[in-house]
Amino acid sequence: MDIKDYGFTEDYIKTEDIEEHRTAARIAAVHKDRYQTVSDRGEGFARLKRGSWSGEYPATGDFVLMEYNEAGDSLICGLLPRKSAFARAAGPGRSRTVAANFDYVLIAMSLNRDFNTARLERYLSLAWESGGVPVVVLTKCDLVPDPGRYAEEVRQRAPGAEVITLSCKTGEGTEDVKRYFSKGKTIVLLGSSGVGKSTLVNTLCGREVMKTSAVRESDSRGRHTTVTRSLIMLPGGAMVIDTPGMRELGMFDAEEGINKTFADAEALARQCRFPDCTHTSEPGCALLRAVEDGTLDRKRYENYMKLGRESRYNSAPEEYLKEKRAKFRQIAKENRRR
């Protein structure tokens, strides 16, 4: 087994800098305080080196340094720098990484009742913030007469991201998606249950490598077939990290991702009369003016504001609440003046 087949390069650490009694490994899965690993020594399990460990815990996809033990669990003694990561809020002002070191973020959304542009904007903000390259895949395009109309709507809301319409039933779009599943690349799958993430991977591989489940006709939703985050090596040499649902991935310190997803709203915000405009009631607010004249979609504006509030609160709740109280004091002052 070669760790380079699992995406390891000397960008993470120079080979000559690895101490003789240690080896580089990748985390394939996390099981409470035990980690499933792959390295030049093969597959195995490892634990953190207690007493000397400080900082964040390893996540699925991380590269680590470990002291190999062929007779039992190896010891993880160092976490290598990440090139991309997904984090979820783990309490006020705290986060925990759930997936790391991926190249592409494949955002799957099916063209049935799951299609939701507000949710798509959330996914895109998370994807841009993570450091991976987002790719939007509209699955089950055989269910609608004009999938191109949906694709164009998504392109307007996803500047900089490729949008692919896909049908695993007819084969449409499979070659376009397959380009991202090249040897040594890692892809994170995001999307609601039942949108066809597992079916997509199985179709690309030509056999079942991920379990699938039925979708309810009443709401086009399914059960989460993935119950843990795991790194799956596909037959062609690409790797997939499947996440058990997006509900646990809240907005945390995602300002850059939000700004990129809502580049049109950000450009308008820079035209406001006041530099500290909250875009809620101030005179001369370019965002509110754009909503009134139809230049900016109201739902897009509302989602931009909502995600921004969520990100600020999860990242620094005390500061956010302080700003919120100051805003309401200013509104009360303005009302009294009027």
C-alpha cells in the first residue's frame, strides 16, 4: 500500500522531515476515541498519544504522523496542516472539523421536491469557505421536462461553480461528473437524504460501493444510509467522503464563503450610504433599494442576511448579541426622533 495513492504529497510534510520511527497516515474513519488509518504499512487502527496531545482532534480525511504498532493500535502523535476542511458548530464560539483535505465538494440536489435554492446557497457558502471547489450536480433530471431551466437558475446563484444535470437512469451527465473522480482526488458529497449521492457513486463505479435506500413518495426524502463519515477508496483511485446529512453542518465563521456565494449582494452592500449599514432599515441602503426595484431577489436577500447572522452568532455569540442590542437601541432612538 502506498500512502500517495490516498492523496498524500510533500505539500503536507517533506519526507525527509518525518522522523525514522514515525510514518504518515490518513484517517479513513473516526470511531469515538479510535481512528481507522491507512499508511504505507497498510490499514489499521490508532489512538491519540495521551498526555502529549493538544489542539484539535483528527477528522476523516486528515493526514497525521503516527508511531506504527504492528501488534496493536498505533499512536497518533501529530496532525499535519489541512488544505481544506468542513467544520460544524460545537457550542457557542467553538467548532469541530468533520472532514478534511478534499479537492472537490460535490453538492447534490435532486430535481424533485428537494430542489431548494435557499438550501443550495447554504451549501455553496459552506463549500467556498471549506477551501474545496464546489460542483453542483442536479440529480434525477429525467423527472422534469426542462432540466436546463433549473440549471440556469442555479448558475445565476452559483457564480464560479460548474453546474451539471445528471440522470443515473438515462446516463445523462455521468461523463461530466466522472471528470472529477480522477485518481488521487478526494470528493466530499453534500446533500439531503434521498437525492442520489450513493446511487451516483455506484453508477460511476459500475457496482455497489455505497448502500442506497428508497425515497418516500410523499416528500421525496429518504433515510440517511450513511451513519458515519468515512473515506471510501473507489476502483478508479478517487476517494469519497460521505457526510451523514447536512443538518449538523451549521454556518461557523463562514464570512468568506457567504461573500463569494452572494457576490452580487456584497457588491451592493459596498454602495450603501453608511459604512456600518446593517441593511435592515437605514436610509441609503443599496441592498434594500435593490430589493424594492427588483434588482435583487427578496428571498436571496433574506437568505444572505440569515446566513450572515447565523455565522456571526456561531463564531462569536457574545459579540453578536452585543451588536444586536446596539442595533435595537439605535432603532428605538430613531423611532423616538421620528
